Amino acid sequence: MIKPQTMQYTSFKQIELDLKRLSLERQILVEELKAQKHQVAEDLKPYNWVSWAYKLARKYGALLVIKKLFK
């Protein structure tokens, strides 16, 4: 957890600027979470699993062919 900074403000303008900065930081983090959620959803789609399995099978098949060639 992030520790809050202890700061003594000398004006309301400083407080408003700090609140605005914190609000923008929060919005950025929310958007980053949305992007991560979208990426996870894309990674879990069946097409991606089939593609991954196909690549793995192709590599395994190539290894078997190479192994048979050198026996």
C-alpha cells in the first residue's frame, strides 16, 4: 500500500492541484486496469488456445522428424 505523503499546504490552490493530480493518477490506473482486463479476455479466447496448441504440435512434430532422421 502506498503511504500518503505528509505535506503542509499553504493555500487552497495547492490542495486543489494535489487533488486534481491524484484524480488524474487514479483515472490513469483505472484505464490501465481496463486495458489489462481486455488483454486477459483476448488471451483466453478459444482461437488463441488453438493457435498455441497448433504451434506446440508443429514444434513437437518437427522434433520427431529430426529424431527419426538421425536414428
